[in-house]
Amino acid sequence: MVGRGAEDLPRSHERSHAKQVPLVKARQALPLIALSSLLAALPMTSTAADDGVRAPLRSQTVRPALQFVGLPWTNSLGMTFVPVPGTRVLFCIWETRVQDFSAFVQATRHDTGNAMYVAGTHGWETRLGFNWQKSGFDQSSTHPVVGVNWDDAQAFCRWLTESERQAGLIKEQQCYRLPTDAEWSLAVGLTNETGRTPHEKFLGVRDVFPWGTNWPPPKAAGNFDPSLGVDPFARTAPVGSFAANRYGLFDLAGNISEWCEDWWDEEKKFRVLRGAAWNNDCHLCLMSSYRFPNLPAMRIDYYGFRVVLDLKQSERKAATPLQLQQKACAADGTCKELFP
Ligand SMILES: [Ca+2]
């Protein structure tokens, strides 16, 4: 798929997404799992192919095989972050929740508009009066926020950065932002992509999914279209309702599609989204290397975002007050550098 013309991507996108919107047309909880249990469940040495899908953590017996030292880190909103090897950032383990975005809007009175692209009775349509607070379906505070565009996500990151700098929780040079497309790939386990832009990397690695290499997705692999029959959620699910991946990240496979920082290509018209969503059932769009473009102003009821905390590499060894240690250690005392 590398080298496809930018002009044919939207049409392909449309064909492969009977239940997604055409490009540019319009259009908790996770009861805070005991972190020790969460981290103990992380098989740091596994591969994408052998990850498989584990039972939800709530019903899982975990073995204390590996644990991070000094990690994860939880911020002022209760968002938990873990390192992803090969990156210089900490990833939020969850998609940004309704409660996180609500705190931002309450503090800033940020205007999120009064129209959203939603699945209506006659298909996808722009609906006035809908926004992240009125998505058209039930959402609790721990569901991922939807109907937020790339600019809304940027505003959230700026506010959170400034708030936590002022509170002394992060350093002046550290910041919250969206993950880059390349960082998101590493988070989902893709280390061998080629291409300069997200467009060039589109579906470059075939038949690798966030849960492994088997198709269709096994039970509890994530929150996808009900036609796949792998989850009980018709729309969004509380973040963290399914097993985490090897790094402790939830819902990379589904729930909502996540804005990334990058432009789609050198035209710099579209931003990038990664990960499938609650309305996706197609083989291609659930692959880890799938990504798609849309206008940064687009608000849709299956678009949301996840944030990272950029530690700034040059400062990472003096990351106080975060006091981050950059390695994971096994029970036998052997440790692995997370930022080699
Ligand atoms: Ca997701």
C-alpha cells in the first residue's frame, strides 16, 4: 500500500469502512486497578505474535513476574502513564476520559462547538446540538471522550501542561502532547515500519493486529463493532475494560480512534488517527499499521485522543519531581533499560 496516491486514499478508506464516515465528509471505570497488579501483569519480554488476549484484569490472577521501578506515574487528573521502549515519552495507559476532558472544559470554558458527526437513524450525519457532552449514547465519566477534534486535543494538552508546570508537578521543559504516529506504532508493537510519512506507512505491515496475528479478533480483544461479537459494548466502553498490552496500555485496538500529532503527508492538510473504534469490523482497519487521515477540525462520535508526557530526553535523568527510573526489573533482580 506504500506509495498509493493521496487522492485515492479517501475512496479506499470509504470502501473499507462501510461503517465509518467518508473522509472529510462533514464529518470509569476502570476502577483504578491496583497498580501493582497491573504492572505485575505486563509480560515485558513477549512479542506481538505471542501476546494473545488475556482475560480482563479484574478477573485475572496475576503473577508478580516483572515490575517497573518507580513507575508508573499518575498526574493531577489521575491519568496514569507508563514508558514505551524506544520513545522519550510516557504514554497514558488510557484514552482521555470524559472526566479528564470535563476538568479541562470547566477550568477553561473551552468551546467545543455545537455540532458533531454521528451515527443517526439514516446513517452518518452531522447533528446540531451534539458534542462531547451529548454524544447521542450513554457515557459515564470513565468512558473515552468522543466528538473532540485535533484542535480540542491540542488545547487540552496546553492547559494540562501549564497547570502542572505551575503546580510543580512537571518541569518547565516537559509537556503533554499527542503521540506522534511513530510513537503510537511503537506503543502498539510495530518496530519495522518503513516510509517517511504516515501515508507511506499505511498498511505497510500486514496481518499484525494489536492482539496478535489471528483473524477474526478473539473474544475480549477490544471494543469493536458488535457484528464481530467479541465484546458486549454497542458504543464506547469504560477505558481499560479489556486486557492491557505488553506495556500496560489499554484500548489501542479499539474503543475510539485516537488523534496523533502528525500531518498525514507533506500536503499538511489532514492529521492522523490511529486504532480502530467501537464501530469498526473490517480486517484492514483493525491492523496495527492501519491509520487514516482527516481534517483537524473534524468532530465525530468515535474520535478521541490519548496523551503522552514528553520528558525531553536531555532531562530524563533529572526528571524530578517525577523521579522516574528508566528501567524495569524482574523478580530475580535482573533489569532492562527502557530507554536504551
Ligand atoms: Ca483506541
